[in-house]
Amino acid sequence: MRLLMEEELFPSTPGKVKIERAHAFNRQFNRCFASTSTMFLWTLFLIALTVSYLSFKSFVDTGTHYFNLSAVSPSSRAWGGLQWEKHVRTSAQIRRSGGGSGGGASVLVTGAAGFVGFHVSLALRKRGDGVVGLDNFNSYYDPSLKRARRDLLAKSGVFVVDGDVNDARLLAKLFDVVAFTHVMHFAAQAGVRYAIENPASYVHSNVAGLVTLLEACKSADPQPAIVWASSSSVYGLNDKVPFSESDKTDRPASLYAATKKAGEAITHSYNHIYGLSITGLRFFTVYGPWGRPDMAYFSFTRNILQGKPITVYRGKDKRDLARDFTYIDDIVKGCVASLDTAGRSTGSGGKKRGAAPYRIFNLGNTSPVTVPELVGILERHLKVKAKKNVVEMPGNGDVPFTHANVSRARAQLGYKPATDLDAGLKRFVKWYLSYYGYNRKTGM
Ligand SMILES: *[C@@H]1O[C@H](CO)[C@@H](O)[C@H](O)[C@H]1NC(C)=O
Ligand SMILES: *[C@@H]1O[C@H](CO)[C@@H](O)[C@H](O)[C@H]1NC(C)=O
């Protein structure tokens, strides 16, 4: 499994070249057998070949440590069959008339069991669009939370296919069964610090997975319009605030940011070559009910309730870190408006027939809050005092602050963030306590 993945990551390995050389060597060997001096030279060559093979092998073995894909995709997949196709078709059915593109949309949502994908799928379904989800349910964070989201989606009529965006056969099948008008692509390896542990999963999901998806979209007939999740992290070490879409984004501070930046470049090339309509959304620290447990506000809540200390990072010169926290409902509105305003893809069957839109939008809240302020709000809503360990931020990918300029999204999408951090965290805490069945009295 691991070796197979490496083959996919590095399709033309030096090893293959050596195997071909070894075949050529065999033929040469027969011809030159008579000459002992030639044979001596060939023996030397053979030894050199063995040594280089062994060193290559040890390189690959060391590499295995880096290319740990165990958190990327569970091994067993079940898709296909008549029953499965029926579920997909029913889920994709549009149940409304009117709307952005005239008759409602039929949308493939990748990462549908993830935080943003889940909320966007629900919102689209609620207004009568057809929605088919796709998610690989990987174990980057507690998969039971993803399954709970999936079960809620199922209740409102959204079927989530258990599969990976890297599975080109599955994608071709999905486009075969449904003529999707839009793809909303949220599947990604998230998190900044996890890249230290598992860098390959970022390349696998955010680069290879994205290309596999774009290949399927460009070949589809009709081609769907694509709205996808980039990230505010592309602004990296910029210190001109607020962050505007026209700012340079060439100083990423993490591998995560670098793969999202790569995604913006990759989608641009597909827009240019194949006429795919592309909208990239730079999300600013999205939070809220059903959020991601790896994010600070979530783990702070857990630790504060359990009486465990929390680690609060502080920047150089004792400056507090600040984030432009954006409430999920605002993000959902921005995503849905992006879908409604996305122009059509122009190509079909892999051929471009004219220019298609390529858009990038910031979706933020425009009012950064420092991490100590965030902790204060949580303490108030949880009615528990936090035990704080304040430490200097290690240089592992976090940027000191983010702050969105959303005037482009306001002008073109009618985007207007409406929930401040206090109101949003209040709703998050309410959800957290009920989801985890937390009893304030017993502390269990
Ligand atoms: C691979 O990653 C998983 C999940 O992060 C971890 O549990 C496992 O120990 C890692 N394996 C190796 C060989 O590093
Ligand atoms: C915000 O972005 C808009 C459009 O992208 C730009 O014209 C404007 O100058 C920016 N505002 C600030 C304060 O940077």
C-alpha cells in the first residue's frame, strides 16, 4: 500500500531506470562473454549497480517515514452498484425552481462530512438544490464527529459517498451518474502544525487530490463550475493589513499555506486551458457549532471544562496572536453566494470554448481578536476559569495575525459578516455542551 502510494507520488523513480538498464545489460553480457577483461569491467559495473540500488532502497525506506499516509485514507472502500447509483441520483435531484442559475443547482460537495462542507451541504439542501457529498472519513481528527455530521445530512436527504478525491475512477463514475452543475471542493488536509508530522498528506490531498478532481471536472460534459476552499494562510508573513486579494502571496509560513497557494495556481491553469469557471475562497479562521476539534477554540473549550491547562502562544516581543475569527453561518452565506454568482464553465469534453471566470475572494470577519481575548470570552460562556500556560510561539507555521479586507466579496457577492466572536462562541459552547452531553453540575 505504502509502496504503491510512493509509485503514484513519484511515477518515474530512478529505480525503474535502473531495471531497464539491467535488461539492456543482460543482452550486452551475452555478446561480451568471451572477453575476460570486458567481463572484469562488467563485474565492477555490477557491483556499482548493487551498491547504488541498496543506497536507493535505504533512501526509500527512510522516505516511508515521511510518506505516512495512514491518516489519509482508510483502506476499504465501498462504492458502486445499482443501489448506490440510485442513492447518488436521488440525492442529486433538484427540488426547487428559480434561483441563481435559473433552475437550481446540482452540486457535488467534497469534504461534506467536514466542518464547512457539512454546513454548506445543509444550506444548499434546505433551499432545494441537489447535493451529493463525498468524504474519505480519515482519522486526522475524531471520525465519529464526521459520521455524526453525515448522519444529520442523511436525515435531510444528502447522501455522502465514502470515497477519496484521489480516486479518479470514482469521480468519473459520479459525473457519469449525475450532470453536476457545480462542484464545491472543501476536501483538504487542514491544520498548520500537523505538517511537521505528516507532510505527505498535504501534498496528497491539497495538490494531488485537487488535480484529480479538476481532471474529472474538465472532462465532464457539461463541465461544472467550481467553488473551492483556499485559505487566508496564503497571506503568510505579510504585514500590510488588512489582507486584500490583490496583495502578493509569495511568503507562505507553512506547508499547508504553500499547498493552498499551489491550489490557486493550479486552478488558474485549468481555468486558462480548459475554460473551467473557478472561484477560490480564502477563509479566515472559521469557527462554530460542529467545528474542527484540532482548532484552538475547540481544544481550549475541552481543556477548560476538564480543568486541564491550555497553551496560549504569544508572538515575538510579547505581542499577542490575533485572528480574524469568522462565524460559520457567515462563511456559508459567502459560499452559497459564490455558487449563485459563478459564471459557467465554457469547455466540454476537455476542450475550451471561451474564457471562463477566475475569481478569488476573502471571506473573513474584518475584526481580529487576540487569543487572550478569545480565552476570556470562552471563560465567560463556560463559567470556568482557564489555567493558562503562556509560551512564545515556536516557528512551526502559525502566523502572528490575520485580518481580512472583504470589500471585493461585499461588492460581488453581497457578503456581509454579521456575527461577532462573542455571539458566535456562545452558540458554539451551547452546541459543545449538548453534543458531548456535558453536565455542568457533575463536571462529567
Ligand atoms: C503515521 O501516522 C499516524 C497518524 O498520525 C500515526 O498514528 C502513526 O504512528 C504514524 N506511523 C509512522 C510509522 O510514523
Ligand atoms: C480592500 O480591497 C479593495 C479591493 O480588493 C481595494 O480596492 C482596497 O484598497 C482595499 N482596502 C484596504 C484598506 O486595503
